[in-house]
Amino acid sequence: MTTSQASQANRRAMLDRLAELDAALDQARAGGGEKYVTRHHGRGKLLARERVELLLDRDSPFLELSPVAGWDTDFPVGGSVVTGIGVVEGVECLLIANDPTVRGGAVNPISLAKTRRAGDIALANRLPMVNLVESGGADLPSQADIFIPGGRVFRDLTRLSAARIPTVSVVFGNATAGGAYVPGMSDYTIMVRDRAKVFLAGPPLVKMATGEVTDDESLGGATMHATRSGLADYLAVDERDGLRLARQVIRRLNWRKQGPPPRTSVPAPPVYDPEDLLDVPSADLKVPFDPREVLARVLDGSEFDEFKPAYGTALVTGWGELHGYPVGVLANARGVLFSEEAQKAAQFIQLANAADTPLVFLQNTTGYMVGAEYEQGGIIKHGALMINAVSNSTVPHLTVNLGASYGAGNYGMCGRAYEPRFLFSWPNAKSAVMGPAQLAGTLSIVARQAALARGREYDEDSDAAMRMMVEQQIESQSGALFLSGKLYDDGVIDPRDTRTVLGLCLSAVHNGPISGADGFGVFRM
């Protein structure tokens, strides 16, 4: 990379965004704050992330998912739950750990959405699921937003089991009301003696409902469930013993990946330094950058076999390997997609499906080209061709938003609505129906035409104020942290970690079979 003024400005802008990301991650890691963390430790209990760390194989990676969920909402950053993919006894597992320092681990709309997304990932990628449970149940003030959709969590547990994807629960404390069904619907359940309390209704509610007077242990204690109800399969003496038993269960699963292994166990690292990725994306999203610079710092050996390099040049397509796994890549080279790019993409996606090869989408697009010439040239049907191919492709898709992801370009480049197996964003990324200035300008034109149609004079001062307000709103609501806070991606990542994150995701998707589509919808030619 050069040390031009532009690249230095790009680096400064990216470092600013990374500082914002670090601040949000610090909030998530802080849980309920020092007071509640200290109180939790004082009770001899481990924090959610400490439980995760002790469960995982020593020195193995943990890909945390949606760590800043809830950012810029009324709920705590992180959503009072930790989710991610880690290795337990050599098996890649999907982990869900309630954070009891945040309102007792109560489930709010953010934690529910985050848990549901984790369930989707486990099912799509055949990942055994381990729940580390300590939750007081629903966050009652927000019950209207969680009660009805919350039932899907229990449905998903049974569907995982039916798909022969094992589910394991370790109960460290409360698992009450609906939360009792998490251990109740898991294949294997471990409870910590004198700590776990699993019941549909606690002693006060039982007394109110039936008049019966009882206590926690008789009603739902770990020993009772291990000796009387049979709900507990294993009785742990303490939290660490519960985690040991969970590792023992995973070790005996006889788990096998169904996808092909990587072509080489020691892939060649990229020739170019990933540190340079801080310099690559333009500080100004209106300025395009060459995605080959990214691929040279992500793919094995920096080797990329480009497909149709001289045709549809605003979209780069081609083949490479990432941590030994073959991949096809679609990467935006300039912001706008034309008919040629859409047709090239559709053909390439078909080829990847024919070769059972996962696809990586690197987004940096303002959408499909507009204007009379392009409409007459068939941009709608060609865009539909590309979206059809993305929609019906059955090989795993991995998406990273490197910069802009606007309009229908978000759809054609496999945005969230098209269910990529994983979707991550760089801190500089933005996504919206269109850019802030374009959206504000469009509203201004419509308002000006409406005033003219009524024979009224247009208020230029009000127009300027409206445009400024709209631009500021769209600017804030299209940013990476805002969108990740709403779980529109699986996390905001440091660009330098892109190769590692994609490698972990590719390893995870190969737990299941990799198979291309047998057919596509009707292509409008």
C-alpha cells in the first residue's frame, strides 16, 4: 500500500470508527455494571463470559455474534446474553449464555432476537447448541414484545433435536416460567446443586394460584429434579463441575462434519499485510476502492482467479481459497451495478452452485443504475436475474459490508433479507434505501412538485431545514453500530480480522453438507 494522503485519511477515519466500536464492546462486556458484577462474584458465581471461556477448549477461538445488539436502544448493549461459536472437545458448537448481572438475565426484545438468530445459525449450519442458563424469565415490562414471538425459542430447540443436532443445557441458577422449557426441551440437561431452580411458577405464585405452601428446593431444585422429576440428567456439585459435565456430554456425541474438509490443513497466509486494510476503504463512501486490495489480504496466498475480468467491471467475480476452503467471490468494484454486472453475477452464482462452492459477497454498492437509457436496456429484468440467482442459490453465502450497501444492490449482494449464513460489517459501513443526500433531495423534489401542483410558493428555508434533518437522521440510522444494534448483521468487525472471521464461518458451515441448487426460478432474459 502507498502512504498517500488519501490512504492516511482513510486510516484515520477507520481508526475513529474502531474507537466507537471498542467503546460499544466495552459496554457489552461490562454487563450490568461493577455493582452487579461484584455482587455476582461475591455469591461464588461465574460471569457469562467466564462460563464460556471455561467451557471452550483451551486457547481455541470464540466467534462472538451480535456483541453490540441493543446499541442505541432502551436496552443494555449486548442484550443481556452472550452468543457465539466455539470449539468444545473438538466440536464446533453454538453457545448461548445468559448474563445474570443484567436484570437477573431476564429476556427482553433484544435478547430474544439475539437468541432466535443464534438458533437459526445452529440449524442452518448443523451446530450442536449449548445453553448456559441463568435467567429470571421474561422482562415483564416488555412482555408484550416477547411473549408471543418468544415461543419460537422452544420450537427451535425441538427442531434442532429432530434434525439430530444435539442440544445441551447447563442450569446455574434461575430458569423460571417459560425459561424452564430451555432445559426441559434440551436433549441433555445438567443442573448445579443448591443453585439451579427450575419451575414454571415460584413459591409465591404457586401460593397465589393454588394455596399450596412450598419452597424453592421442593418445587424446582437441582437435587429434586435429579432424584424425583427426572428433568436433570446430571447433577453438578458446582459451576465448574457443570461445565466439565457439559464437555463430557459433547465428547460422547460422536459428532462428525458432513461437509468436505479444507483442501490443505496448513493454508498459505496472504502475501500482503492485513494491517493495510485500515487504509483501503475510502473515508468518503462516494469514492470507490478496489476490492482486489481486500482479497489480496484475505485469500490464501493472495491468489485470486478472476472470472470475466473485462466484462461488467464494476463487479469483481472469481475463485480462491480461504483457510483451505474453496470459495467464489462477488465484490463490488464501483458503486453502481449495471446490466452487465447483474448478468455476470447470475452466471457466476450458477457456476458456484454447479461446483458446490460457498460464495463470499463483499458489498460496496449504491444499487442498480437508474435512468431512461438503463431502464430501456433492461436494468430491472437484469437486476431481477441476479436477485433470482442469489435467492435460489443453495451453497452457503457469507456476506461482509465493506462500505455502502444501498437500495436493491443490498438485495443483489445478499443482504440480510436473503439469509446469508453469516453477515458482518466493517465499522465504516452504511446501509439504507439510498444515501442521506439522495433521500433528502428526493423528498425535497416531491415536496416542491406538490407545492407547484397546488399553486403555492415553496418555502426554501423550510426545505433546507427539512433536508438537513433528514440527512442527519439517515446518516445516524444507516451506520454500522446502529444496524448491528438492531441485529441486521451478526457483528461489526475490525477489517484486519476479516480473514479470521470468514475462516471460522467457513469451518462452521462445513458441519453440514455443501450442495448447490438443482434449479432456479424463471430467468427473464
